[in-house]
Amino acid sequence: TAPRLRLGDLGRGVEQLRLVKDEEEIGALRIAAEIADQALGELLESILVGRTERHLALELERRLVDHGADGAAFATSVATGPHAGLAGHRPTDRRVEEGDFLSVCLGATYRGYRSEIGRTFVIGTAPEEWQIELYDAVFAAQRAGRESLLPGAACRDVDRAVRQALESAGHGADLPALTGHGVGLENDEDPQLAPSAMGKLDACVPVTVEPGVHLPGRGGVRIDDTLVVRPEADGGPELLTITTKELLAL
């Protein structure tokens, strides 16, 4: 025992030290993102109608490992029809149907570092007008958030850029508590991109930007990327997850 030893609460001191990643860490994140892109791309080339959310999620996680991942970064979410757009949706036995929105969120772990990607597609047919309008609104909001990721930007201002874009499209009330977060050795690290967030972004901080809108009974859209904060002199935010964000009919 050490009678004079006192333990102090560091709060989130360790998390703050892990905010900025070195280039080796970013390299591992980049590979994790590439693996997730590859797994998702292969799924999009397969036949989806009639398959269950649960089966598609299991297939995605298998493909992650096939491409060199240590495993999934988190529980893969596959959401179809009225489930689409729900944050953290756990896959069910619902089968993919023609005309559905299909939203997928997955990530790979590589050497301990975790990527995250989310995309939404339409199944089988040309999208309906309401699907196009909703997708365009979420896409514009996600782009506003991505373009705000510069060193010195306040975390709450990045969140505000996303929310303002959705508010102008009439969906401001539908957003979750935060619109993005840090990634690294954990899937959900600091910084948090939320209205009450404190602090500013530094260069070489990896974050997600992941707005989503869910319309009860109809479905919805989620778009999620992993990026690294970079100064404008270096080309601005570095996009690690590069699967197309075009609204595809699969």
C-alpha cells in the first residue's frame, strides 16, 4: 500500500490526448475505410430483393473479414422500407422489397482502428419524388457538414451547418442529438458534433458526419462518412469512405 497516494479523476483527459492522430494511425483508418468500401461495393452488385436485413448484415460482416478486417467496427445495420433511416437499427427478418429505401451502416476494424460508412439506396425501381426530395435534403446537409471540417472550426458550428441545411428543407426537427463524432480505437470518440459541444477541431482529427432523417411508416435516409480534418492548404477535409453518394436504384 501507499498511504500518501491519492487517486485523482482525470475526467476525459485520456480521450483529449487521443483526439489528434498521427499519420500511421490515419493510415490504419484509411485501410479500414477501404475495406468497408469494398464490402459495401460487392453487396451492391448482388441481388437484394427477397433477402432479409439480418442475412445482408451477416454477409457484409463476412465480406469485411474476407478483405482483411480484424472484424466489424460495430454491429452492422441494414434497414429496409419503413426501417430505413433509423439510427442504430438492428436488422430483422424483414425482406427487401421493390421500391424500398435500403440504408446500410457498417465499419471495419483494422489494426484496432475503426471506420464508419453509411449509405442509402432505392431498390429495384426509379425512386419516387418524395424519396428524391428526402435524399437530396440529407445529402445537402451531409455535404455542408463535410465542408465545415477545417482546423479551428467550432464543433457546434459543424453541427449547426448540418442542422441548418435540414431545417431549410423542413426536416430540422427530425435530426438526432448529434450529427457526427470522432473515430479511432473506439467507434465513438471525442469530439462530438452536437449543439452543446465545446471546443474546436484540430488538424488530423478523424470524425464522422452522419445526418439521417426517418419518416415514421415510410422510411428514411442516412448518409455517413469518415473524414480527417485537414487545412485548406492541404486540400481540406480528407474523405476516407469513397463509395458513391449518388442515389442509386439497385
